[in-house]
Amino acid sequence: MDTVAAADIVARLKSVVGPKGVVETADAEPYFEERRGRYRGAAMVVLRPASTDEVAKLVAICAEARLPIYPQGGNTGLSGGAVAAKNGALINLGRMNRIRALDALNFTITAEAGCILAELQRAAEAADRLFPLSLGAEGSCQIGGNLSTNAGGINVLRYGNTRELALGLEVVLPDGRVWNGLRGLRKSNTGYDLKQLFIGAEGTLGIITAATLKLFPRPREIETALLGLKRVEDVMELFARARTASGDQLTGFELIPRIGIDNVLEHGEGFREPLAAKHPWYALLEISSSRTGAQLRQALEELLEAAMAADLVQDGIIAESEAQRRELWRIRAALAEQQDKLGGSIKHDVSVPISRVAEFIVKACKAVSERLPGIRPYPFGHVGDGNIHFNLTQPPGADKAVYLKRWAEFNRIVHDIVVSLGGSISAEHGIGLVRRDELAHYAQPLELETMRRVKAALDPGGIMNPGKVL
């Protein structure tokens, strides 16, 4: 595209959104930064539409000109899915942040794609309801991005990924037409479930502009415990017992390694040793009920007593207050926040069948340590749903840049083990740019062919977030 033609297209795009919807070059840097610093974006123009109609007009212009489109939410993703290229238009949905409707009796909320996740949670709470999606970036991530990446978080065990929370979508298709699928129905068996095409597609098939989402009764009773274990092999037996003892009211079950506790104590602020003695592994678990008098504390106390008698747990505490509960979860949140203080980190977001979590951790720790003595495995995460953030910290004193160049090498070691156990190379963070080549390596040829055929059918011009996923 020559300079004159490009300038004309940019002018047409800017005219759609007006001055308030154009991000000037001097202010565009935050839209180009990638959270983990592995990539740096660029774009011909950065636009912030204020309505679905404006998004549709922008996409129609880009489709006509075959100009690449890079949709972006809160830009908090961890796989490079929101990175733009200089030959295209970056469309950020942040101005589209209205909650369009909340139906407390139907237990649904309809919100625009730019609505901040924490605002959705607060709106639900004000209506005495719960929107359960919860993750570290909830103060800045947007629901459109959460849907586009099928975000997970700490409550997947009880409520499912974002995919399970969506009842309907509004989507601008790659030709600029708008599909309105904003239905608040639990049951509708009328052909293909089209919304599922766009959830987890990372903006490669269209731009999600609004969604109707499930709400739940707000928890009235919550009990939280941190338990110390001597063997990772005991973690999933504890999990199975916790599900049974709680009447399957387990909301969260997180694995924390000792290296994580040591790191948080050294580099975090205001943390204390959580238990009287140090333990190789910890499980942070939470149970909740929407009714009072559910006797959750009694159930948790009985679980702890039985687990200690069976030598599954060495010690533990049950939070005595909301402040103590928040402090326990603050430790969990700090695991990822403080990890880079130890040096270079090669990260993996994987899942395996729940019954094979411990087997994976043992095998993968052994394999990476044999390849590089002194490497420090840092496995943690939502193991109640089989998801482990199996991150690898550089050996003490190693050259960070040299170490990080081995990213692909250690990906292959870890992912080979994951796949051999029937797992997934991306549990919740998505494919984006980071895992695109890994997907091409591990996916079945027919899976890739089918995905490419879907992409070609919906986006024949290949303008929607090109280079991501496939």
C-alpha cells in the first residue's frame, strides 16, 4: 500500500471515531507494550471506538482496504495475542465499557467488551449476585479480552473458564457485519453454538463487542485454609478428600511450592512465614456456600484432622478473619508478581488430567534439572483443575540473557511430557504469538486443517489479528 492510499484510509478510520477515539502517536506507547516484554507492537493508527456501530464501520473500511486489524482489550495477556504490527490498525475496546443490563432474576449481566472485570464483579455484588471470574489482572483486564482468550483464574474449579460463563455474544465479523447473539438462555438447541467459535479465538475470527454472562448466588459463608505437605504426591489425594468433605463446595485449590514462599518472604512487602514450620509444598484451599449455617468450618476442621491422621498434611491454618483470608490469597498472588526477582524465568502454562498432576511435576522437575543442573523449577497454580504454571527460574548467578535464549529448548522438554500425559500446552493463557509454533508442532494435522478452514470461511481476507494462533 502506497503512502497516499495509507493516509487516506487512516483519515477515513479517524473520521469514524472522531478526535476522542484517536490515540495520537505521542500517547500510543502503552498500547504497544507487551506485558512480559517479549514483543513490542506498532500500528498505522490506534483507535478507540465508543460503540458497536463504530467498530463495524472501522472493520468494513479495513476489510475493503485489506488492512490488518489488531483487536485489543486491557492488554494484560500473557501470550502476545494483543501485539499489533505497523502495517495495520489497532482497535482498543476500552471506551466501550457500559453494563447494558443486569437481570437478577435471570442471573445474567450484559456488558460491553471494554468493561473492566472488577467493575463487572462490583455490579454483580451490588445486585446481591456473584460474577465468579477472578484473576490477577482483574483491575485492568477487560471482559472482551477475557472472552477472546477464554481466561481462567482461581475459580475455574467451581464455575468453569470464561467459556462456561458466556450465554451470548455480540460480534463484529471480519466484513463489518454485526452478529447479535446476546441471548440470556440456558437452553437453546438451535444449530451450531456460534458464540463458541469466537471465545478463545484471540480476535482472529471477529471482534467481540458485548456479552451476556452468567451470574450466581453470592457466597454467604467462606472458609479458607493453608496446609503444609511434605510430598507433592499427596496433593491430589488431599484434593479428592477436600471435594468429598466439603460436599463438592470446593471453590479454589492452589498449589504453592516452598521456593515460592521463600521468594515472597524475601522480595515481597509485609509477608510473614505462614505456618509454624517450613514445608516443601503447600495447598491453599477455599470452600464456599451461598447459604449461612452451612457448617463449612466444621467440614474444613474435620478434613484437616483426617488428612493429618493419614499423614497427608503436616500442619495447617484456617483463616480466622476476612483479613487473614485475604492475606493467604495475597501470598498466592505474589508468587507470580515476585518470581522475576529471582532472575530469568521460562514460563509454561500447562494442564494435565488431575490424577496426573504430581506425576507431571516430578517428571518435569527431573527432566529440566538433568538438562541444566541448578535450574530452579517454580511450579504453582490452580491444580484443582489440572493447571500448573510450571515456570523455570535460572540457576543462581547465570547470565539471564543467555538463559532466556533456551526458552524453546525447555518448552520442548516440558511440553513433550505434558502431551505424553494427555495434557495441553496452554491451559488458560492462550496461544497468541508465544505458543503458535508449539501448537503447530503438537496439534493433530486434522485439528490444524479444521481451524484454518474455519478461519478462511469467516475471514477470507486474513485481516483479523494475523499471525496469532495459526
